[in-house]
Amino acid sequence: MNAVRLTSLAHGGGCGCKLSPAVLADILKGMPQAAPFRDLLVGTETSDDAAVWRLNDTQALVATTDFFMPVVDDPFEFGRIAATNALSDVYAMGGTPILALAIVGMPVAQLPVETIGRILEGGASVCAAAGIPVAGGHSIDSVEPIYGLVALGLVHPDRVLTNRGAMAGDRLLLTKALGVGVLSAAFKQERLDADGYAAMIASTTQLNRIGPALGEVAGVHAMTDVTGFGLLGHALEMARGSGLGVEIDADAPAVLPGVEVLLQAGVRTGASGRNWASYGASVRLPDGFPGWRQDLLTDPQTSGGLLVAVADSDADAALALAREAGFGAARFVGRIVEGPPVVTVG
């Protein structure tokens, strides 16, 4: 349908397109803080996944947006991945999506209308699976192909999950395997086999719809999704938001098929290095820690899993809930500890 590879039209792809944590922090530090609004439950204070606004005693609005350039060449799959990723931020707050608006920027002189239509169809198919409409949006003619969503959802004000509520002793549950960035880099380099491609598509199009159910577990104190800053970056955001330390077991996370071999062959994303340069000073690695494993822990995860801080007493129940919901890669990957807000890898 399209004569050119979608990925060839973009300088980056997926959540690897994100500004690095350091650059983003530098930009945002010059922005004035929002004036105090009584009903703004979650704003920009702790780099959380979405804004939350109290509507009434039983409802709060979850609002977020996410968009990026292609991580694959199939237009329908690109649309699916981008939409799944955007809705994840609503689920990560414990919310349930209610509608979406499409964000579309396309090089119309280089892509057939049919290709652009397939991207939108892919996104709409994910929204339909989530039980919501794409109720509008906005489109522009751009140099690179961009697609994503504004996603809106609802949550009870007392059940909002943020990245700042973790408590010392909580265990950290990660619901998806790592390595999406590595697989996407291998795909762009034409080094990804069929099994690796299938694993990447399956992971990035799996909706994190388990978020609200996890929010019902009494011992779940904090939650975020692992996306462009990698496991270490989003764990660090949780540490800083909660004012506590995080310990990560480097061997614990599930890893997508073929990722370790690719890493050891030198396949990585540029975003992985930018991530480490941004926050490596706040991460403690053991002596002799392999560089390829560091790259895995900083690997940008497009449409990654949920990182959940849950009390030890409820941890097994949360893990069982995740696996019963189809997250077979769910693993405990660390814990929250007393101490300064840094990440220690063991």
C-alpha cells in the first residue's frame, strides 16, 4: 500500500522519540507552577502519567495525551501501538477510558491517503476494544508521520493511583516484559526475525486495562507505566515522588524473546544512552555490571507494562490478578525501601 517504509520517514520511533528526562526537566523548570486549584488532584508536580481533576464526590476526570512517530512500517499496526500506548496513561492512574481524540500529523505528499487511513483505523480498533469512541481530533501536514491520542477517563477520587504513594516495604510488580526498544531498533536495522516482530506487536498492543482492577487491591499504593524512560527512569520517578529508595533486581524482569542476544550484539536505541546520561547519577549499579544489561534497564518501552508498588501482604494477590488477566510476563522486580530517592540495582 505504501511504497516507502513508515520508519524511514522518521528520525525516531515509538516512546524512544521522547525528550530525554534531563532535557524535559530543563524545559519544564522555567514554566510557572499552576495556581492552586482545589479540584486538581494530580498536576505536573511529580511527572505523573496524567492529570486528574475532581468532578464531584464520586468521579474525577483523567486527562492525558501521547503521540509519536512510527515504530513499525505496517500502518494499521502503527495505529494500534500508538493508541494502546496513549490509553495506558489512563489505566496507570487507576482510571477507565471514556473517549479519545486523534492527533494526526502526516507528510501527505509522501504517503497515500489509504496508508494514513489505515493508521487511523488501527487506532480506532484499539479504542473499540477498550470500549470507547474516537470522538474527534486534529490533523496537520507534517514532515514526519505522527499519530496518537488525547485520552480521557474516569476514576473515583479516592482511588486515584499516582507514582508518589509507595510505602517502605512495598514490592514492585512489573506486568510486561522488557526489550521493546531493542526490538524496534533491530526492526529498523532489518535484523529482527519473525518471532521477535510478533513478540513486539503482541506486547505493544496489549491494553493495560488491568489498571482499575489493581486499584481495587487494598495494598496497591502507587502505579505508573514503564515507557520512554525505561524501567530505571520510571522507578526513579516513583522513588522521587514517594521520597523513598527503590531496589531493582536486575535478573527479575521478564525479557522479550531475542532481546538479550541483540543487546549483546550491540543493538540498542539512542534513547537508552540519553536516558542513562539524564539520570544515571541517581542510580547505583554493582561493580562490573554488564553494559548490555544497563541498556536493557534503560531501554525505552513503547506501550510498556505497569509498575505497581504493593504491600507485601497483597503482593501475591496482585500478581495473580495480573496473570489471570493475560499478563503472563508479570514479575516482582524489586521493592521500596527507606532511604534517599535513588535506585539501587542488585
